[in-house]
Amino acid sequence: MRLLYREDINEALGDEVPLLSCSLPTPGPTEPAKTRAFLEGLLPEGRALRTMASKQDVLLLNDAPATLEDLTSLLGGYGWECAGAIMAIPHGTSPPTDSRYQPLDDQAVAERIMALPWHPLGNDPELDIRMSLGGAQPKLLLSRFDGRWHDPIAGAPSTHILKPTVTWPFSAQNESLVMNLARSLKLTPVSSWVEYVAETACLVTERYDRVIVDGKIVRLHQEDMCQALGIRPIDKYNVGNLNQRMVRLLREFTEAPSDQIMELFRQIAFRALVGDEDGHGKNVSLMLDTGSVELAPLYDSLCTLAYPELNGKMVAPIGEQHYLAKVDRDALLDEATRMGLVGAEAGEALDELVSQLRSALGLIPSDVLNGWPSEELIGLLDSRMNRLEHGQQMGRDPLSRVWLGASMDSARPRPPASGIAFSEASRAP
């Protein structure tokens, strides 16, 4: 499959403009493998993809669409609401003109959370709800107005993502805490919090690719780094030296590459500090605006070191280190040098990041901390920073049996870690 831009678009923008993707510049025709990788990146992964495929009666091979026809059938069936500013419409049809929102009460939201194994993302074609979003975690896409949840119908943009706790204890609270820290450090502008739905703790996060302008929801275009590099989702853990590949892309496409590379280093260092091993190419993204490219805000970060089932091996090494426990200041600065940053400037940025993170740990709102053993996670992060500041490897402190779910007693009664009948574990939360 090749992509060819319309003649009027090419005349307006010129050649080699990353309008849709850095891997698919104007005027086309684009490379077939990169076109397929980009389109596959619009789809979910794992169980969600398998469920959607079975409902569309299409074939998968190695957890990816088996043919181009299978790929386009899935996007045509579910691509009315995608990541970025994309709407995938079946050939020969027009975009829906009756996009709208249906208000939901608490019971309806609970039913949608409970039904995620059978209706991934909240999809229900019979109700004209056809959505697609990358990633392997179970999630529900909704829109929120005046404090009330709504179904986005017939291609209406969603505004929020709800991720229920499924496999890993306190994963919603864990990610809420980490992302609140990221917001304090200006690594993201969006808000995240925990709501209990269907007796399940759910992380709720605003979509950074949606904004409200004059009372209307506007889609902002974005792509993840796998799409930008022409890498299929099934290969997201096998991309070689990911950090250096991202740096080369930023140098080629962004207007201020030094600033963008420093921001990428800050995201990498933050994930290392908070003990997040899962910085793969679908967990880093770019914002695109008619040829302008810049790094997207940080997202999908939590402390994976809290879970002993995960070995702490990072997707991309930092310096010579492949495990979070082995990372120290020298490894981070070594990685900064490999990314082309000036050592002294990277050192100052790292020191500032650690200082800001330490301050932010003391200012976390009580609603983020209460009702779960948050003090253990904060202690783990504090220990990692202490070791880093003393020139030591950051290590890995074991958490208690309470944290690991062996005992669910806490300071107050709370719902169980999950009320959802999922059985499939992912590589990381």
C-alpha cells in the first residue's frame, strides 16, 4: 500500500513536508512498509485488537492484521475516532455528519468499564461508536463536559482516557502519582486522577491531542515514534538503539532540535528516576502541525519497579546500562552525550530535574496519596534520588506485602484492585 497526497495539498505545502507522519512526507507515493506501519499504529494491540478483529471477521497473523485488506477493514470499521487528527472512513463513503454526545450516568459508565473485554475502548458499532487507539492496556474513551461523562458517537472526538486497574496492584494510583509529578515538572500539561468505577480504581487522564476552542473540541495531530520511524507496533520492543533513532528524527524534522533533544532527555531521565522501564517507541510521541514538528508531552508513565514480576530491563539502554537498578548519574550523562547534548548543560538539566522532583514529592495533593500505600512508592523514589545524588546506582527497593497485594488491608476500606474479569497480563502496566 502506498499513500499519495492530493495535488492541491502538494501545491500548497511543497515536497518533503511531514503532514501526516515524518515517515510519510509529501508528495508521495510513500513507502509501502512505512505506510502499513503507520496505519497499524492507529490500532490497539493484544486482546483489544483480537476482539475487534473477530467482530469484523478479519484475520490476524502474529497479533497484527494478516493482510492490507484486513488492516483497512479494521480501520474502516473502527477508525472514526483515532489518535491525532485522523478519521479513517471506508472507501466510497463520506465522513459522518451527525457526530454527537450521549450523556452517561454512573451506572452506564460502570457497565462500559465492565464490558471492555467484549467492547474494547467502549466500541459499539450498533450505537455508532467506532473508535481506535494504540496500546495494549484495556481502556475506555469518553468525553467529559461539566463534570459528566458522555459517549462520543459517530466520530465525535473523545476528551479523556479511563484505564482500569487490571493486573498490577494500585497501577491506577501509581500512574496518577507519577503523572502528577510529571505535571509539576512541566513534562505534561494534562491532568490525571483516580476514579472508582464498577468497584475498580481507574486512572482518568485528559487527552493531550484534544483542546477546546470556542466551545468546540479540536483534534491536534500527533503520531508516536514507532509511526514516525516506520516501525510496526509488533516490533516496538525490538528497534535497536531507540534513543539515538529518535534524536536523528528530531534533528531532521524539528525547528529547534537542540531544545527538543534536551526535552527528550528530560523525559528519559524522568522515567529512569521514577523507575519506569517501559519507554518504548509507542510511549513517546510527536505533535505535527502542517509541517511543524515537536516532541509531545510525556504520557503513560508509572513506577514499574514496584512490581517484582517485571525485571526492570529498559526498552532502550541508558549509557551502558540496560536495567533501571544499574542506572546512575554517569549513565544518564553518558546517554546525554550520545544524544549529542553538551555534558555540562545535560548535567545542569539533570540536577534541576532531580531538585524539582524532590520538591514535587513533598507537594503531592492528599487526594493522590490517600487510600493506598503511597508512602512506600514515595520512599522508593526518594531512595533512588538519594543514591543518584551520592554517585551510586539507583537500585531497586522491595515493597511490602501490602503493596504487592498479599494483604489488601489499609487505613480505610477500598474497592478491590479490579472488578474486571481480564486474565491477560501485559509486559508492563
